[in-house]
Amino acid sequence: MADWSYELPIRETQWHVPSGGDVTFNWDYETSRERLLRLYEKGKDKQWNATHRIDWDIDVDPTDPEARPSETIAIYGSDIWNRMTEAEQATVRHHQLAWLNSQFLHGEQGALICAAKVVGTVPHLDAKFYAATQVIDEARHVEVYSRYLREKLEMAYPINESLKTLLDQVIADSRWDMTYLGMQIMIEGLALAAFGLIRDYTTEPLAKAINTFVMQDEARHVAFGNLALRDFYPNLTEAEREEREEFVVEASYLMRDRFTGNEVWERLGLPVDETAAIVEQSPVMASFRTMLFSRLVPNVKAIGLWGPKVQKAFADMGVLVFQDLDPDTLAEQDEALARQIDDQMRLSKDEADELATKGVDERRAAEVQSVIRLADDD
């Protein structure tokens, strides 16, 4: 994305991060873990081409209040919001949408770098196999969000400082398990929840499809990190476990705070401190932040980083309620919803018109086809 496309100036178009660590070869081609190999098989089977699977001809109006109601904007109802004209409110909606998807894009490039790093540094061959499938997944996600920003929103924002700080820490750490923990569990776990909120609540069909298909991949990525670390972390010393739990706490606060969107208020010439204070007190933002942890909390617990500091931090954030969710069940739901979107998009315009002339509801027909396909898969 060219420098001129960004709404705020960027200091440089490339960011260089030192990344240490040994590259590990493994000559044992027989020893492997069945669960990871099954995930690798699924990773191969679930590859998709964003050019063909997504209908890029769908028009997008980034100012449409029906696709993103004003009530979902954190400053809605404040004096700052009420003083705005409808055109100014539409501009806020457009910029916030561009800012959010820009952070998705930058995070996906971070995931691409981390997945490639895992291939070289992880000692287990089965993990190298799966990480290789994730590399192409992440490249596809960068492609998708970049295209959405360029062609549909025609606007982008630089990387948020909180996300940049976390990526810097994850990429620079030489230990393979910290790459897993930072990217697979923390960053992708929170992103998965954010994608889910868009998938489940937007009425804009292109954004719904993009986030549904990306979630189908991300659920596997989080499961990959979960499986690998669940086997490794029981062998940590007390000091090693404490270090990783402190990282979980720090990363959780960083990721929670990265969604305030102060860059938007700066770009639009609003009083940043006053607007940020309104966002902090917003019930919408409080609910959004809480839901962000619905995928992360159960996975942190599953890998065994569940000491007093972690539980205290999650209690402080009000997200302990998610600790008993089953990540596998959530991943199965993500798969089913992706198949449903596929079925709905497969109905061509001619088929839809034919159904309409026969008095058949198009949405109901798509649901029936989805049920048939699920049965076939079983």
C-alpha cells in the first residue's frame, strides 16, 4: 500500500526488526503427533483462493449507517457526536472502519512473518508441516484485507503503536514457544474474536464473507498454538512459567488498549484527550473489549498459563467468564458458518431470480443447501 494511501503520515514504508534464534533441522521423519498431523491435513484441504471465493464485485458504502449503526460507535450520544452534521458522522464511520481493517491488515502481516519464523525455529517436524500451511494462509489474509482497504474503503491507517510494540516483542524473541504464544495465542486469539463480531453483526455482505473465511483459517492457527504449547509448557521451570505469564498479562493490556482508535480522532481534528476519555467510558467499547477475550481466555487456560497473576488480570478486565468455553466447539461453529456463506454465495443471480419467481425464499433455500452439505460432509 503506497505511502500516499495512509490517512496519517508514516515515518518509513519498511520496518526492520532484529530476529534471533537458531534454525532447527530435524532428521527424524517418523516421530510425529497424530493431532498435529490431522491439523496439517485439514490445513492442506482448506486452502482457498481469495480471487475466486470472494465476490469482489459487491459494492461497499463505508458510510452506510445500516451496515454499521451509529449506536455501535463509541462516541455516539456524546456532545462531540451530537454537534456533528450527518456528513461528519458518516466520515467518522468511514475512518473508523478503515482504521479497524488497517489494524487487521498489519496484524496479518505480523502473523505471516511469525509463521515463516516458526517453520525454521520449531524443533518438531509435524509443527513445521503445519506452520508451512499457515504461511500461505497468512499471505492470503494480507491480500484480502489489503484489497478490501484499497478497492472498497479507499483509505488506510498506519499500524497502531500498541500492536507494533507487541509485534516487536514477539518477532524479536529468539524462543520458538514465545512466537507461538505471542502470535498464535495472544494476537490471533484476540483477532479471531474481533473478526467474529464483524461476521455476526454486520449487514455488509463483503465484510461478512471476508471475516467468515479468515476465521475459518484462524481457528486452525489458534488450535495449532494450543496443541504445541499444551505439550511443551508442563516441562517449564517455575521461573520460565512466571516469565510467560507476565508476558500474557502485559500483552493482554496492550491488545485491549489498541482498539481505542485515537489515530482517527487525531486525523479528524477532534480533541484527542476528550474523545479518548469518552471512548474509555463508553458501554459499547466496554462490551467490545470484553468480547475480544472470548477466544483468548480459554486457550490461555488450556496451555497451562493460569497462575494468580493471569487470573487477576483477567478478573480486572472482567473476562474470567470465558474461561470454560470450549475452543474446539467454537472452531467447529466457525467451520459451519464458513460453509454456509459458501452455499449462499454459490447461488448465482440466475438461480436466485428463478427461485424468486417460484415464490421460494432465497435465504431459506441457501440454508437448506447448507444443511445438505453438512450432512454430506458427515
